[in-house]
Amino acid sequence: MKTDAEIQLIFDKIRRAQNDGVYAPHKPLLVLLALARIQQGLPRQVPFSELDAPLKFLLAEFGPSSSAKSRHYPFWHLSTDSQGSLWQIEGPENFINRAPKDTPSLTELRSPLVKAGFSAEIDSALRRKPGLLESIASRVLSSYFPETLHADIASSVGLNLNQPLDIHTEVKEDSAVNSSTRRRRDPTFRDRVLRAYEYRCCVCGFDLRIGSVSAGLEAAHIQWHTVGGPDIEPNGLSLCALHHKLFDLGAFTVEPSEHRVVFSQHAIAGNRSMEGELRHHGQKMFTAQESAMHPGIVFLDWNQKNVFKKPGRTLASIDG
């Protein structure tokens, strides 16, 4: 029988995209959905048809713009991780025995005969051991998503992470898994980025201090730290807590030539309209003190491809 630490390691070893910088949230979102089902006391095996709509929604909200089209991939490919000890698929023999790279279509996976879920041993442990499920869910969130999105993702999949964590799993700091999925953060990153932008939000100019302490200002990674984004000033923006959250949700991005704020057409302000957050659309952000600290084009490109909810709103000419 596997120990808690061994089970945690199996989740840590879920394969990512081969290249740093590729944001592929499909597997972690499926894992979080499956963990939520266990927490809710639902059966171990679930037909893909029951996960289809939730996965489509989650990828539309928290993934790259086109990722929902491949929402069926993790249901099939997760079964090859950890030599099949994590996720197991049940179905007709000719379906199960097809080559791992022969990904079934959405139509094939919607068959009521095709089901999947965590292995019986892992499922049993997650239901039996207090705190194990919550610990794993928290670790998955930390490994794949910025902290600004953790509560929203947990709520969207139906996970309750407020239960006390009664276990502590340990993974060796020098292990290959730990070095690739839990890269250490530079503790000086926040101060360097805030100083570069003179301790104000580069979108709205928010600069409240309580005494000598900046209140509500955060250093946002343009290319997320969880997918290889470096802790350097060109990969950082000084944002108030609100604009950090909106940035990580893909509500706006920054165009590289003039550093103008571009809001997504999916960002709807309701009655506040242009008097609310959308008043910043098309405006130049407050720039960093030195050109070497300005947002890097490669990082802005990553953000626009992987986070920003396309299409963007049209930019008027700078003189208009």
C-alpha cells in the first residue's frame, strides 16, 4: 500500500509539455475536477460526457483561447502517466487497447461505455485519509497556476480547501520532479518590480501607503512563474491587487510597441462601462524607471498567446 508521500509524488510526476513556457492546464484542471468529485462522495469512475461541459468551461475561463477544443485530451492521455497507476480508463476492449497516441475523438469519448477515474488504490486513499485530498489539490494549484487564480479555480471545480490539512508530504529538494514543478521563487522579485515602477500600479496609478508600507501592490509575472517565467524586471509588472487579478484572468494585456493597455472583448463592465475599468483601455501604462526594466517582448507575447482572452478591443490611434 502506498504511503501519503508516494501518492503525492505520483501527482507531482504528471507529465507537462516538454518545453518551458508552454501553458497546458488540461491535465491539472481534470485532476482538480476528479478530486472535487471524490470530496463530494461521487463514484470513482465517471463517463467523459459528465466532464465534457465542466472541462470546456474551465479551459475557456482559465486556459489559452483555443484550449477548450482539446478538452478531451487529458481524459485519455492522463492514463499513461506514472505507468497507469494514477488514472485508469474502462471501456470496450478494442477501445482500451488502441495505441496511446491514437487520441479518441470527442464523439468516441462521449460513448456511455467509456469511463475513467483515479486508480482504486489512490481513490481509496483520498477518501480515507483526512487532509490528503486537500493537500494534493493545493499542491496542484500551486504548481500550475498563479496564486491570484487559486480560489476561483477551486470554486469553479467545486473544491473545498478550507478543511484542515493533517498530513505533510516530503519530496527531496534535489529531485527532478521538485526542480521542474516547484521552482524556487526569488524573494527579491517583488521589491525590485515595485521599485522599478516607483511603487504604483502601472495601469491605474494606485500608490496608497500605510506609513512606509505599500498597500495592495503586487508584482505580477507576465509569463507565469509556474511555466518558467523568470524573476526579472522585464517579466514583471507592478499592479494593484485588482489589476493583478484581471491580468491573470486575461481581461487585459499590454501591447509591446507603446505599452498600451488592451482590454479583451470578453471583459464586460456592465453599467459602469467606460467609466469603470475599461477607461484604461488604450491608455499607456506607467512605464518603469529605466528602459532595461520595461516589459520584455517575449514575455508579452507569451501572455497574449496563453492568458489574454482574445479578441482584444480595437485600439484607437494614439493621436485620437
